[in-house]
Amino acid sequence: MLTGSWGKWAVEVKTGGFAARELGGLFEFCRRYPDFQPLVLCSRELADETIAGVRLMSWRDFLLDKPLPD
């Protein structure tokens, strides 16, 4: 979880390829806490996509302080 001036984000990290069905825990957390937006940190190759409406961001960009997606 991240909470700050940028909003509230529930974060899951994936190191390889994945499917929406593997994000069940993230979806459940966001269902229980609707103030949080889901965000998946993943490889750069997947970062420009969305899966099941979830924003994806390269973990490298995240660690280098790139702004969170809108």
C-alpha cells in the first residue's frame, strides 16, 4: 500500500508474465478498500499495457521516482 499526496495505491509486484486471474488478491483488497487504486509493478515490456483495467508500471520507473499513472 502507498498513501500520500499522489493518492492511495494498492501495489503488487510481478517479475514475469502474468494474467488477470493472478491478481485476485489485489482485486480483493481494492474491493474491501475502495479508496485504493490497483497498480502492478512489472517488467518494462508490459508497462504500457493494462490488464483487466489495472494500471501497469515498470518497477524500474517506479524506483527512479517516475510519477504514478493518472
